[in-house]
Amino acid sequence: MVEQGNRWRPPGREWPLVSTLIYRSQAATPIAATGLERLLTRAKARNRRLGVTGMLLYSDNQFFQWLEGPPEGVTQIWDSIRQDPRHGHIELIDHHTRSLRLFGDWDMKFVSREAPLAALSDQGHAHKELHPGLIGLMAQLALDGDAAAIVDGLEELLVIGQDFLALHGSLIEPAARLLGDWWCEDRIGAVEIAIALSYLQSAVRRIGATQSDAGPMREAGGDILIATAPGETHGLGAALVGDVFRRSGWRVAREFPADAGALCAELRGGRFDALCLCLSDVIDRAEQIGPLTSLIRAARAASANPALVVMAGGRLFRTQPDLAPFIGADAVYSGAADALSRTLSSMGRPQTPPRLRAGRAPTLH
């Protein structure tokens, strides 16, 4: 994420370090709407005075709060919360220091149970870029293993008009990349990333099962084999790509080959129009450029289709989008929707985005 001007910091002051603290707690007693309003008014005034921004979620008698600002200001608020009798079972989820804010334009964004995550989206523009704070929150929920909250949030975004497939690129993929950033900062480990990705993937699968394609299925776009590169442990990207192609009328085969031989055997056994090789969406696998080049060469030689279109994708290609000719691919992509458009372009076919049938709004749990 690139900081633009003072977007993440209130004007008039500059702090070289931003302390971020995330916690959850149980309200000692249920809080009525008027009580929440008074609490929020006081919190906003205090936060403005201390230069602290963030987000407060109140749901099912529980608080979830994200605070960020000068270390001394965040510490002062945290000390106050721990001594506040209205909070019980206080759990510190994370506390770290970074160079930018996610909620710099909110002294304290309040989110109620009715729309805990959807409130972070621009409800007047269904496809507008989501607030970076929502991406951070989604990544944190995945890291916490809070499957219910992830599903609830995605459902609520659908209710206000966000497109399910668009959320792949605007929320799920950025949340996965943010997990990778946290790994690079030594805040989380490889096992934690793998578990968090599994929660994101499971939520997408669950929501996707409630979304049907528009009208009768269009004529199949073709046959595609979507495979993770041998040894790749992050399969979220492959799952998202598969979802986009399937909803566009393609017949999709998914493989997790152990080595190049297994991939080539699959290509010999079926006539595929396209092959999509997926590296991690989380981490920049620059060390895989050489092995991927050899893999693509072997795949083309093994394919029963001499006109096989080969795509390669992953976080690596967000920073190096010109690698296709060097690795022998027809094109590279940086996201699931991008994979579809570039495949169609490489095949000389018109690009028709997948559509989902408009139906009953999902029921919130």
C-alpha cells in the first residue's frame, strides 16, 4: 500500500511512527443505542485530542477496536480501556508500529451489527475501490480464524450491491497480499499465512455456493487446466481464478501437481485450450522465474493441443508484468479477473465478463 499525501494522517501534524493496537472485549452489560452514542461522542473527542484514528465495531455485546496513532496516545487509550469496568474479557489481538495508517480519515469509525463491514464501503458506488481499512480488517479476521465474521462481511457487501466476483480483486486478493506484507515485516509466520488463506478460501467457497450464474449457462468458453506451480503451498489464487473461469462458462480442471511430470501427464491426457499456472498471490516468488520457465517449456511439449495458451499469475507479476516472453508464457496476470481477460485476448476471443443472477439478498447471521 502506498501512502498518498496526508490521506492516512490527520492534517497539521506528522508522526514518523504510527502505533497500531487491535483488541476485542465483552461488554459487561448490554449497551443501548443512546449509551453507544454517548460512548462514541466521548471517544471521538478524546481521539482527536490525542491524534488517534481507527474503527470501533460493536456486535452481539462484543467490542472490536482498531486504534492507530502516536505511540503515547494509543498507550493512554489502551490503559484507559483496561481500567474501564464496561469492558470484560479483554483480549489484545495485535500491537505493532508501522509508517502509515489505514483509518487516517476517521477519528473513530463506528460500525454497528447491522452492517459491520459494509459500512466501510461506499454504498453509493457498488464497484468503487474499498477503503484500505476494510482490507486490513479482512486480513486480521482471517489471521484470527474468525470464519463467521468473514462470511458475514462478504454477505453484507453483497447486500449493498458489491459484485461477488469484483470482491475477488478488490478485497480478497488485497487482503492476501497484506498478509504477505505482514510476513515480510516478520509479524506473522508461514504457518499463520497458510491458515489465514484457508479461512479466506473457505469463505469465498461458501458465499460462491449461494451465487448462481445469470440465465442459462452460456456456451462453454473452453477447457482450462488451472494448476499451482509444483511446490506452491498457497492455493487461494488458483481457487479464485477457477471461480472466475467457471462462472464464465469454461470447463475447469484444477490440479496441484507434485512436479513437472505430474503436470505434463495431465496435459497429455486431455485436450485443454489453456493452462493457467499459479504462483503465490501472497509472496513475491522471484526465485521461481527459472523453474517456471522450464515448466512452461515442458508443458507445451507435453500438451495434446499444439495451440495451448499458457498463462502465469501471482504476486510476482504485479511488480514484473513484462515477464511473459522471458518465461515462455502467452501472458501473465496479477488477479483472477485479469487472468480471464488476458486468456481471451491471447486466444483472440471477445471479452464478456461473467454475470451473476440477481436474486434474494443473503441472510445475515
